[in-house]
Amino acid sequence: MTHYLLVANWKMNGLAGDIDEAIRIADGCTHPNHQVVICPPAPLLSRMSTILDHENVHLGGQDCHSSKSGAHTGDHSAQMLADAGANYVILGHSERRAFHHETSELINLKAQAAWQAGLTVIICVGESESERLEGRETEIVGDQLSANIPVPESGKGRLVVAYEPVWAIGTGRVAEKAEIANMHQFIFQFCQRHLASEDSIPILYGGSVNATNAVDIFSVPHVSGALVGGASLKAKTFNPIFHSLPN
Ligand code: PEP
């Protein structure tokens, strides 16, 4: 049976009162093979981790610093995320690349710190609308992947790639099935070239995934799940996506 992964990116949304929503997500998303990762804002992580106790539900951070500790006001390290109960961290989300000017090289330094801290890294890649219109989408995604693959020994088996076309994030526009298929095939082949034959890297799709389009998206070859933003904030919109995963 194929294993799927569904990641809930809460972004900068959620207060203590919303932990109940995470419980409703965890209670409603049980499956022996499919995994859920809830990535709340960092201040909620430790409280969530003391409350959630579901075998297939994990917690993740949305970013980390590349250093272990030090004079970095306002930042948190990968080790701190792990200490607060996270097993995963999202790195290189397009909002961090755009609003915090993160380069693929910096994202790789963060990934190395995260692997050292024992986390699984979810690296986001994706082209902007103008890059796609110029026909440069595989060049852009290839460059973003090259900075992070091959994976060092410390990260072996602990990398997930999330393909998120920037123009599909939070816009209600979903990439066509053929566009998703072409890019996932490209990423799959890229990873294959750099992996030992027994390893595989899950490839998630992200960008306006919801209960209506999920079945179609999950039917595309080399789609191993999804990274969900807006629809992940409530169990009533997230759980039906989970139940759209192939059995
Ligand atoms: C995201 O934040 O990574 C994302 C895909 O958001 P949305 O599902 O809202 O498009």
C-alpha cells in the first residue's frame, strides 16, 4: 500500500484556543499508512505536543535558523523545534523566499541544521507565474533542488519535496493535472539521479488544495500527498482532503 503524507501549514494563524481544531484534525485523520504533519506557529508547538497523542499525526515547524543558538533575536533553531515536539520543519516556503529574501543556499544551511537536530525537512520549490510564462519552470525548480540534493548522510531518508507553484498558493488557482504531472515527473527523475536505488523522496503538491480538487491531484503519478495552507486551518476543510487520499 502506498504511504501518503498530508501537511497542514497554519502559517501565522492560530492561538491557544485553536488547539482544539488540531485535536479535531488528529482525531479525524487516523490511518495505518497515511501520515499527517500539523505545522502551527512555533509558540503553539509544545502545548500541542503535550495534547496530541496520535500515532500517525506529527508536528512540524514552519522555519528554523541555520545556527544552533546565538545572537539571533526573534529566531529559533531546529533543535528548539525538536525540543518543543516537532519532527518536521518546512523550509524555503515561497513566502519566506519572497518576504525574507531567503536563497536556496541559505535554505540548504537551514536544512543541514534541521537534519543535525533529527528533523525531517520539507523543502518547498516552485516557479512564479512569470517564470512559467517564460517556459522556465523546470530550470527554476531544478536550481532550487540542486541546492539541496544530493542529501548528506545526516539527512538520509529525511527529505520531502513540496512542489508549490507560487501562482497557485492562496489564490484558488490550481495547476492543471498535466502541469502537476510534468513537474512531479521532473522532480522524481531529478531525485532518482541522486539517490541510492532503495531510497525515495516523497513529492507533495501544494497550492489551493481543497476537498473538491484533492482526488484529481492525488491521482497524478508521483504525487505522494499535499502541503495545504488555507484549507488546513479547520478540521471540516482539512479532514475531507485526508479522506480523499487513495487507500
Ligand atoms: C501553502 O501555504 O503552502 C499553501 C499551499 O497554501 P494554500 O493551500 O492556501 O494555497
